[in-house]
Amino acid sequence: MRKNYLFKYGLILLFLFIGLTGYAQQNVFTGKVVDEQNQALPGASVQIKGTQQTSLTNDKGLFTFNLNQNSLTIQIRFIGYDPAERTISPSRDVVIQLQPDAKSLSEVVVVGYGTTKKSDLTGAVASIGAKDFNQGAITSPLQQIAGKAAGVTITQTGSEPGSAPNIRIRGITSIQGNNNPLVVIDGVQGDVGLLNQIPPTEIQSIEVLKDASATAIYGSRGASGVLIVTMKKSRSGTSIEYNANSSIDVVTRQLKMLTAEEWSTQAAARGIPASSNFGADTDWFGLLTRNGTTQNHTLTLGGAHDGFSYRASLGMILQRGIVIRSDNQRYIGRIEATQKALDNKLSITMTLNGTNSENNGSPGSIGRAAFTSNLISNAYISRPTDPVYRPDGSYFTDPNLFQPLNVLAAANTIISESETNRLLGSVRINYKIFDGLSAEAFGSWQKTNGTSGNYTPAVSTVAAAIDQKGYASVSNGNSDYKLMDFQLNYSKDFGKHHFDAAAVYEWQAQMDSGSGSAARGFVNDLATYNNLGLGDFSKVQAGDYSSYRNQRRTVSVLGRFNYAFLDRYLLTANFRRDGATVFGANHKWGNFPSASVAWKIDQEPFMKNQTIFTTLKLRAGFGITGNQQPLNVLQSLQIVQGSGTVYFAGNVQTNFRTTQNSNADLEWEQKKSTNIGLDFALLKGRLSGSFDVYKNVTDKLLYAYTVPQPPFPTGSIQANVGSIQGRGIEMALGYDLISNTSTRLTLGGNLTLMDSKVNNLSGSLNGVPLITNNVGYGGQNAYLVVEQPIGAFYVLQHLGVGANGAETIVDQDKNGRIDAGATSPDRIFAGQAQPKYTFAFTPSFSYKNFDASLLIRGSGGNKLYNSLRSNLSFLENLGKSNLLASAIEDNMFTSAFPLASDYWLEDGKFIRFENLNLGYRIPTSKSKHISAVRFSLTGQNLWLITKYSGIDPEETGGDNGIYPRVRNFALGLNIILK
């Protein structure tokens, strides 16, 4: 018995020992999962490889495993990021950084009044995330997405401080509107100027809605495309972030003019009187220009805890222009806060933006009567042998010249200042009524107040200012935009079927008002424009005092329906009905439907065993959008205005006349858009891209058409008659040439082929024919001509230079004379102003903590009319001005048609090395308080290949001289604190 007890209790003790030993051998594995900026990623999935054991990271990105192992291999996954695999050891905290998924810009894409998964898109939408933005001394969000999307053309004409790039989405869709897209920032709608109210570094993503099946949900505001901007939101915990960029800006190109020595030689050889040569050697361009600087600073505070999140930022963009006395300062404050309540069923988000901009502009539209342009153009035309100052210290001008100008005097003494204050606030309330059904109310209010003052003293040497003893003007402009919408959203799955729907009521009101006043005849220049009462009231002219107030309202109801069957057959249908006050009494309302479908071919059973495609989706859509943008208020009504005076009954009476015809049938311009697209990914997702073919036709074209008098009181009327069209092919590709845990090399790019045509510019209104053609459009010698591209160049054909140095022209109709009129049979079609193709190459590279990105873009197939070259090339002007060095070789003394021949028409194609960014992220995993530190070096506008002899081939219209385009080199710093 004793042995049995010993055996029994011995076994118990042995098992206890083994159990305790096993418990003692359990190891603790801990780690933290962070994003590309070393911010914690809550909710990341951490799975032990080869098992089903999974842990989710907490709000600080931490995970823990307790295992009886000496090492552990884990797999980490998070939506929108590349999966990672690591082998970790116990009792050693490890930080695992995930990189954004390069194969998908975003799993969720923002579309009109909602979001959708990128894989479920049926329309033509480009999504650009913050990680793909161009970097450097950015002053506008448009610079961040230049070259990043096919069919989206962003151009910068000159680098004047405060100026913004131009944007076109799929070309021109209206000949009277400005063709700018609608901008929507977290639900707040506005024009492109709305982008100036946000710090560029605070943008999370920008979606570009290109076709009508995507933009029709915005009805009358989506005809030219839509930019949807999503701002960054705070995650759990708190953080402080500081972004800074500082650049040196230098002039890239300038015209090669005759030097003082060359000018003197040519003047003497051509019999110019010696009295025109004052013997100086003045570099007028050099005197007007300097190295500029651009600074961009943003400080951000953010946090989230227990259902409350906030993000606040303060930024400033400071620009010192390369033309003296030109600069711009912009200060931006933004705060957004969200509170959740009622078990997270209720969400309330409030935003407040404030912006202050102060601008000192470079004077424009000054100079000789025959050559009205900006300071830079006048610097080119100024003779290099003229001195800057007289012996007495006053500014020099030659009294023998007609309206002489000393450009340095003008730059130093003309005041052109403006200040703009903008305030934007919004509130969004969302309530989940029950699973699948939610209601939302949204309201925004934008207020803008702007003032500008200009003063041109007599000492500026501007002829009009000398005659008037100084000229001053002050103007004020105010805008008040309100928007409210109420929205219901429902989403439900029924087995193999899924559908969601949205219904929205929206109300918008816009009010613009302002006033202006002017004075002349000042005794001194002390008060400048700040006291117009010091002017001579006897010199008041008509138009010196003015004011305006315009209001428009739009009311809309809209709905969207999405349906999916088996998650591979997709349908989206939109309908919007808009009513606007700006149209005629008979056509206040417009209907704008759209529909699109998609087929996920890769999800079909017959594609299961193939290994080529990981994504293959076919899309098709059609939609109609309206456009009220070309119209000002009251354009459907007859307007009578004052027109001079008449002496009657012993008194001076004001005359009145009709200045605008009425049109009760004035209605919506309509754009009909068809799009067919293909999205694909192959080679296990390493090669991805899209292909789209589209056609846009704008009917009922709003324009001031020519009408007979009588029966109409005036010679033109705003009406809906014409039609234009645009077609295009868009291609985008991305290829992960190298992709592993330490190195990534991605090659990307896009190409767009496009053309346009004027279908019709004639019709009838109430039985009266409206016949319009050969309308000037897009610059010197560019016209709207039926059956020709938009902005077709019709010019006289240069034949040569005669024995007397005069330009000779081809007599096309052989009638013995040259007719220079716009519809002359002596003119020939010689190309178009709009490019036929655009392209961009956007490779990126990263190796461990080093990263680099590049943007090369270009366009071609268009022509540019170099009016500036024409003005600076005729030898008859040599005694009065400077000339281009090429004028000597041209040897053209004069022309009867100086701005009409194809001799000045040049090829507009170019390739621009736009942006190169190099960055290095300092390892901070061991730092208690620092999440990320990144330094960068950026070069912008580094290199240009073009045959165009002017300043910049991206100049639109006739080139009469622009503010110079700069090249800049910027140092950047990004710091994120925990």
C-alpha cells in the first residue's frame, strides 16, 4: 500500500512539475503596427503564419501573443496597405511599418454625395491619394495632381504670386463658360478658387469625376467635371505635425534681345538719328527681376478619443515674386471636429476655415498705345541705350517717343494692392435610423470680402497718369454663398443581390455685390488711393463710380440607385432636376439623368483557372449634364441703360437705350457624354491600368448670337443654338518593376488623345434666323468655325519679304488684293489652339528610408500665335524700341498685316521636366515622442524641350507676354510628434 501511495502522489507531483515548467516557458511577443508616417494603425490584423490564431491591434497599434515558442512568424494586413510578414522574437518590442498599396489608390473612393468601393465604380473616376501628390513649394492643390490623371490638363501660365494653375477636364465643353470644374471639399461646393481656402498638405485625396455618368449627380454644376477633395481626419490618440517647404525661385527663360552694342550698330547701319541713341547700357529685364522665394508652413494638431475627434491646422504660404514689388501672403486656418453619440448612431461634424490673402501685384495693361501689356513686355521693348535716370535723379523718358514709359519708374511707383478675407463654415449631421438606413443634413456658408486699391502717379511716367496728374481707384467685392441639403441613404443585401439608394433635396443661394470709385488730379502722392477725396472733382468721368448686386438661386432634387448582382454585374443610375433663377421664364427647370454599368469579368466562373488577370472590368455609361455657368443674372431680360445726354426743354436730360434683348426661352446648355472604359490588372497585380474612350456633345450652346435689327432692338441676343463636340482616348498604366520589403520601383504614366469640332453656330429663335460663324476665340487669329476644331487658326499665308523689306502675302483668291478680314478668302486654316494629345510619365522609387518621385509631362498637336515676337521684330521700330536678336535675320522692315500672317504661328508641342522630389525618412522607432521625420529636396520646372521661341509654350491664346515662369529648388521638412 505504501508503494501505491508513493507511486500515486509521485505521478501527481511529476505532472505538476511538467505543467509549471511548461507555463514558465511561455513567451510574450509584442509589437506595434504603424503606417507610412509612423502613425499607429488600430484594427490591423496580425495572424500567426500557418494557424488561425489572429489578433487585432488596439487603438495604439499594439498587439500581443503569449506562446511557448522562441520565435514567431506573423502576417499583418490592413485595408489599403500592402501585407507584410515578419519573424519576431519574444520580449523585444518590434515596430512593423506598412506601406500603402500601390495597386489601389484607395479601397474606398469618394463620389457625388457618398462613397463606393473602387472595384464597384461604373463611371470614369480618377482617384489620387496624398502619397502620389507632387511635392515641393506647392501654392495650389492643383499643382499636386498635375500629370496624375489622364484627361486632366493642368497648366501654369506664368508664376505671378497669388496666381493659380488652369485646369481642364476632357477639354472644352462650353464656348462662353470658363470650363472650370466644380470643386467639392468635404461636401462644400464652389469654384476653383475654393481650393485657396485649404492647406495643400492637409488633403487626403482628390477624386476627379470625368464623365457625365459620374458628374450628372451634380446636375448643372458638373458639366465641366468635378473635383472632390477629402481632407485628412485624425486617428486615435493625439499628434502634432509640422510641414515646411522653402524654395528659391529663378527665371527660366527670357527673350534674346539686342544688346546696347548690337542695337547701336544696327541703328547706325540703318540711318537711325544719333539723337535716338543716349549711349547707356541698360538691362531693363534685369532691373525688373530678382530671385524670388516661396515658403509654405503648416502646423497641425489632431486627436481622437471616446467618440470625439478633431483636427486643426494653421498654415501660411509666402511668395516673393521674381518681378520687383510683387508678392503674396496667404494665411489659412482650419478646424474640423466630430462628435459621435447615441451608441455611435449620431455623428455631428463641424468645420471652420478662415483665409486672409494680401497681394502686391505687378502692373498690367500699361505702355504705348500700340503695345499695351505688362511690365515684362515693356522691359523687352525698352531701348537698351536709354538710361534709367536723368542727371537730376528723375526717371528718364525720351520726349520724342509717343507715350514713352520708364518701366523701372512704373514698377517702383505704381501701387496695385488687394486683400481678400474668406470664411467658410459647415455642419454635417448624420443619424443611423436602423441598419442600412441613415439620414443626413448638411449646410455650408461661404463669405468673401475683398478690397483692392490702385494708384498710378505722374512720376510713374505712364502717359495717362501724367496727363491726369495721377489716377487712383478703389473697389470692393463681397460674396455670400449658402448651401443646404437633406439626404436619405439606404443599403441592403438580399442573397446574391445588393442595392443602395440615395435621395437628396438641395438648396443653393449665391449673392455677389460690390462697388468701385476712381479719382484723378492729385496735388501730391502721399495718400495714394487711401483718400480719393484729394482728387480733382472737376475731372470726374462717366464710370468713375459704380456698384452692383447679383443674386441667383438653385433648387435641386436628386436620386441615385446602385445595384449589384453576384458582385460582378453593376448598375448605377442617377437623376437630378435643377431649377435656376438665371434662365428665361419658360425654361427655369432642367432634367439631368445618367446611367452606367460595369461587368467584373475576372469574377466570372470561366476566369477562375486563368492566371493572367487579377482584375478585369468593363464599364459603359451615358449621361446628360446642364450648364448655367456661362450666364450672368438678368441675361434673359431686356435691359435699358443710360446712353449720353441730350439738351431738352432747357435742361440736360439723360438718354436711354436698350442694351440687351430679352429671351424668355433662354434655357440650360446641355452636355451629353458617352464613355466606355476598361480597368485591368495582371502579372499578379504588378501591371495595372485603365483605358477609356469618350465623346461629349454640348447642345443648346449658350452664346451671344448675331440677330437682325429690326426686329431686335440690339444686334445680338443670348440664346441656345450652337453645338460643339469633343472626343478622346485616355490610357493610364502603372507597373511595379521591383516590389519587395525594402525596395519598390513603380513606373507610371498616362496618355490622352483628343479632338474637338464646332458642329453648328446657327439656328433660329422664334422664326428669326441666328447665323453666326468665324467668331474670334482663343487668341490672335483663332476662331470658331463650323466643321473645324475649337480655336481654329485662320491666317494669311506669308510669301516672303520684298525688296523694300515689306512682308508679302499669298493672294489665295487671286483677285489682285489682300483682304485681312476675319472671313477673308485670303485666309487659310493653319492649325488649332487646343492640343491633340497630352502625356505624363510618373515613376517613383523607394529603398528603405529613401524615396524619390519624378514627373515629366507634355502636350502637342497645337499651334501658338506669337504676337510678342511680331511686335518685337519689325525693323521700322528700331529707332523707337528694342527688337529681338532674330529680327536682324528676319530682315523684315514692315508689314501691312503685322498680326495676321502664319509667319508668327509656331508649333506648341513641348516636354517639361516638371518635378523631381528626393526624400529621406529618419528612423524614429526608438523615439518616445517622435513618430516621423522626413527631409526632402525638390526641383520644379527643371527642364523644357520645345521649338516655341516665346517664353512658355503653355501660354494660352496669343502670346503678348506673360509674367515669367520660374524654376525653383525647395527644401522640405515633415515632423510628426506623438
